[in-house]
Amino acid sequence: MNISRIDLNLLVYFDVLLEEANVTKAAGKLGITQPAMSNGLKRLRDLFGDPILIRTSTGMTPTERALELRPVVREALQMIERTVLPQDAFNAGDTDRVFRIMTSDYGESTLIPAVLTRLHQQAPNLKLDILTPSDVTFSDIEQGKVDMAINRFDQMPSSFHQKTIWFDNFACLMSVDNPAARDFTLDSYLASEHIWVSKTGMGKGVGINPREVQRFGRVDEALDYLGVHRKIGVFTRHYLAATLLAEQPNLIATVPSRLAQIQKANPRIIIRKPPFPIPPFELKMAWSALLQHNHAHRWLRQLILDTAQTILNLENP
């Protein structure tokens, strides 16, 4: 096939058709007639040798081939746009853009407050929409519906761009009245009841099976390596809730160290180093290839990385 014979407008049609999943809405968005868009869909089907969109009981559904093509076509269109259209430099002071960031309450508590301080100084009208991991799927990020994800990731699509924000260790929080506080050893740790923070994963929201729970997470994996298990008294989905529940005299919360420091001024709480080794974890920032070259997105990514570095410098002067 000679590429000079391909109408590049078809790529625009393709992108909007998959966004709207409706021929009439896509036509309206592009300001063309419905018959013209239907003809464009027919030409796309001929071009790619694929139906692209199939009518199902839930409406027009993209084919597997169309979903494979979508990020490639979107990137091609953005590259063309960057090439032929002049782009003004991003002005943080004037923007009122809303950025959607997925993060757990760990990232929301340890990183985002400092980010907001900088945003107030440099981009006072910019807004953040903070989403939880169970609100978002990898597909949402891949399609650019969510600007970025800041979290721990056991796995991540290879198409994502990513940067390490920092590494963190673990700490134990307990009440000053907890018997384990007087002689904090592995034996006293195991004799206590514990708060288990369950992060259910991207796009999920399910309950806990106590019989299987200790197969997951760095803390329980570290204990399993020693051939022991802890007794779980409370399951929660929130790290901050765990730090508050640790005021109970019979409970211990083993949480990321930077989160534990939020309670360092609480006279009812003691912070202790875990009495066994737990591997550190990596907090990462990930985003879609579709947003890699976006000027505003690049500015916010750098601000977040600079903020994280400032936090690290304050911890290690």
C-alpha cells in the first residue's frame, strides 16, 4: 500500500470514533454529517481490514485490533500536531487545568501536601482530582483519562512511562499502653494483634479472605520467610486509619516509615523499628505515552519530582 494514497483524516476519524463509540456523536464532534462519518468508518474498515467497531447489546464496541491501534494512532496524531502547529510555552501561573492523579492514601498523605504547597505558589488556579487505586484501571491511565498514577506497582504495562519518586521502609506503631512496647521483640510482635492494610489493586474493590491474606504484602512475606505469621485483628483499606487504630492497646500497625512519622507528635503512640527485616518498597509515578510530550503534564511531573527530592533532602540534610 502506498502511504501517499492514505487520507490522514481517517486517523482523526478513527480516534474520535473510538472515543465516542458512536457514529452520530463522532460526526457531531468533528462537525461533519452522520453519512460522512459512516463513510469514514467504512473506509477505515477497508484500510485496516477490520470492523473497528461492532454493534453489541451495550452499543458500539471496539474490536481487539482497534484497541491495539488506538495508542499508536493517538501518538501519531499528536506527533503530527506537535510538528505542524506552534505551541506556546505552558504558563503555570495562568492555567486552571484539572489534573487527575491516582494514588493511595500513603501518597496522598506523604507527598501531595508538599506538592500542593508548591502548586499554591506557582500555579494557584491549577486543581488536583485525587483518585484511589480502586477508582482507576490501567486502561484509564493508558488512554489519558487519568493523568498519572503514584503508587507501588507489582506490575505495569510496558507502554507506560515511569519515574521513581523514592524508596521507603517500614515502621511499627503501637499504643504507649501496649505490653509489647516495654520489650519489643519478634516474640512480643507475634504475640500482639495486628492491623492489616489491604490495598485491593487497580480497578478492584473486594473483601478480604482471612485464610489467604498472609500470602500478600511485604510484611507478611518477610514473616513467611522466617516461618512465622502474625495475628490479624483488623483489616482496613487505609494506611491513615491504621495509624489511628494503633492507639488501641492491643494492636500494632506496621506501615511505611514516612507515613508513621505523621504520628510522631502523638503522645499516645510509640514508633518502633520492626524487629525483623522487611525489604523497602519503591514509590513510582507512571503515565501514558499519550501525555509524554504534553507541556503542562511535563511541568507537573517535574514539579512532583522536585518536591519529592526536597522532602528527601530535608530527611537527610
